[in-house]
Amino acid sequence: MGLLIRGGEIVTADSRSRSDIFIEDETISRIGIGLYAPPGTQVIDAAGKLVFPGFIDPHVHIHLPFMSTFAKDTHANASVSALIGGTTTFIEMCCPSRHDDALDGYHTWKQKAEGNSACDYAFHMAVTRYDATTEAQLREIVRDGTASFKIFLAYKNFFGVTDEEMFHTLKLAASLGVITTAHCENAELIGQLQQLLLAAGKIGPEWHEPSRPESVEAEGTTRFATFVEQTRAAGYVVHLSCAPALRAAVEAKSRGVKLYVESVLPHFLLDKTYAERAGVEGMKHIMSPPLRDRRNQAELWSALNTGLIDTVGTDHCPFDTEQKLLGINAFTQIPNGIPGIEDRVNLMYTYGVKRGRLDLHRFVDALSTRPAQIFSLFPRKGTIAVGSDADLVVYDTAYRGTISAATQHGINDYNGFEGFAIEGRPSAVTVRGKVQVRDGVFVGEPGRGRMLRREPQYGAQEVDYAH
Ligand code: URP
Ligand code: ZN
Ligand code: ZN
């Protein structure tokens, strides 16, 4: 049985037209006006609605042992939340710590997701230690279809790598043609500043931002870009939060470093005053890099609109109130992370496109097409074209609602964006041709999602250091 999406306004990263879309099996087979629907075809009336390619969240945490606890999510739950919000593919950070075996960790993450996700997914493989076994393990993981790495220049002695380990990771990544994503801060400076603040009795969540100021992120960004440049690797800065780090990334891009930039939902809409709220209310807004001074937001929006920021993810990472309270006596113990997988598309549409900060096509580009292109998923994902997977979002721009923990589908007991109005939401969401969501309700098949196997695309770079 086919599926016909009739009469919608198709919006991609570079085009807009009113057309029907016909889907056979899992892919788009025809696009045109007045398409014939054979008997038995399921028809979705998209008149008056926008039709977007399924959105891709390039940065989420679902299974995550971190800061003496576990992120509070399952693949079943997170994927349904993602789909209700219009995200049809996510890329999860596979993050064994430096005390774990990387390959064992990779298999654990795969097993957790397999058969449980309602949408498609892939992994970034975190390299949290680099020793004699690492190269062979990473080669096996890349052969298995995971064509991106992740390194942390923060979280010393847990996820964090040394500069030496960063160098070896990037050198291997360059030779394999895979891209390396990086959390860019300075682990040593953060550790020292944390100790000074705690020793001075500054224990509340409002001291989290001063313990990792903007210059610390800018330094990490500059250092990562320099290592990317010298190893001829491809790099991707995750969750860039502030103007000084943006300047560092843009400077590197402009001298030809192959560097992509992601910013995440919280940094566009929330500022450090949220983390300065008393008690657990502040703790709910602790993430790293921290929520920043509000003046950064205009620069992030502008850089996003012009494409200097390539992509928008969520860094979805839910910890509930009880878990946040682990940091009641020291801000350094508050589990870092803010959930957002359900809200990214609606909030970026409302506060970006509707408020005139973000061009509609750039919105599609940053939330779908660029993630697909950068992470070897394009044109299977990230566009609406004959032959592409039929991951589609029929978007109702007339919908009005308010974000609230009371109505969200995530299992966390709060929502960091509580009370934000939204002006639009998906009215239908398909994954490979199957309708998974109708008007905020999951109507599909749990566990239907597949792991997306990806090929290295950056061209192997073997630098001859002898000459
Ligand atoms: O605070 C955050 N961002 N938590 C998740 C781990 C990370 O750094 O991405
Ligand atoms: Zn991070
Ligand atoms: Zn993250």
C-alpha cells in the first residue's frame, strides 16, 4: 500500500513548491502536482501545511553513565519524544568512560538501541582513552558503519582526553576519512577554578558558569581547531555556546581548516540567569558548556542564519530533580545536562523562523540537511527527493501551544523550557514511509527504527611528517 502526501508546500534547504509526494515501500517514488493515488493508497491531506524533510538531531545522549548516575531515558521513550517533535533520526553519543573498554561499550550502546528505537539512529563513537588497543578497535567500529568520533576536552579522568590522545585520535580519523566531533573546553582550567570556588564556599549552581567561563571554551575551540589543522582531519565543534568560541571557530574556518560548528537549543533560548535561580530550579539548567550571558544569543542567531554555525542539535541529556539534587552541596556534583529532543524543531521554528531571526530554508538546512551531509547520511536523509527515505514532517503552522513537563512525552519530571509558547508543530511524521505520529500522538510502530550505517566521506589524509 502506498502513501500519498497531498497538496502540501514542500520546503527543503533550497527550494519551495506546492506538490504531492508519493511513497512506495520506504522511499519517495514520485513528486508532482495531482499525483494519482491507486486504490488502497493511504492519503494525508497536507493542504495549508508545510512539508519538511525529517529532522535530524546530531547530538543526543540516551544511555549515559555520567556523574555517578545514568541519564534518565530509554531508546523507546526518547525516540517517541523525538518523533512527536519532528525528529526522525538522531545521532547518539556512544560514551564509554576512559575506564571502560571502548569496543565493549560500543556493543552495549548498540544493544540498548536495537529493536527499541521508533526512529532511525546512528552513533558518534567517543574516544575517551587512546592506548595500544584503540586503533584496531576504532577501525572495527568504523567498518561497522559508525563513521564519526567524539572527543571531550573536559571531564578530566572520565571522558576527557589529553592533548596527546586528541592528536592520535585526529591522526587516525584523518587516515580513515572519518570526522571527529569535540566538546571544546579546557579540563585543567575548569578543575582548578572549581576547586578555588568551592574552597571559597561558592557551592550553588550559579557558580557553574564562572567555573567554565567563555574564554575557557574559546581556548578549547582554538586548540581543537589547531589540532584538526595540523593533522589534516575534519572536525566538528559540538554545542558551541558563546561569541568568543564562535570567533575562534570562524577564524579557523576562514583559514581553511575543515571545521564545522554545532550549537544546541538551550544556548539560543536560555541564559545563565536560569542557572542562577535558587536551589534545584537553578540545577535543572546546569549543562556544559554552561548557559551564558544573554548578549551571546544575538551572535549565535546571526551566525546560524548566515551559516557560520552549520547545525543545531539538542545535546538532549535528561536528569530528573532527584538526580540534580546530587549537587546540593557542590555545583560540581550536579549532573550536567538539559533535555530537549522533543522541543528543538518547534522552538527553533517559533523563536527563529517566526521571529525573523532564521530564514526558513536555513532552518531546514541546519536541523536536517547539514547534519545529513556532514555525517554521511545525505541524500538518503536530509532532503525530499525521489529515492530518498520517506522521512517527512507535515507541519501545522497554525498550531499554538505551550511547552510543559505536564504534557511532554519525555520521562523526565521537568522541562527546561517550561512555559515557552510554540507556534507550530508536526501534524504528521513518517519514518521510511510509515506514519509514526499524528497531531502530537504516537500512532506508529515502536522499535521500527534502524541503525544507519555510514561510510567515511572525508578522504583519507596521510600526512608525510618526514618532509
Ligand atoms: O552538559 C552536558 N552537555 N551534558 C552532556 C555531556 C556533554 O558534555 O555533552
Ligand atoms: Zn559536551
Ligand atoms: Zn553532549
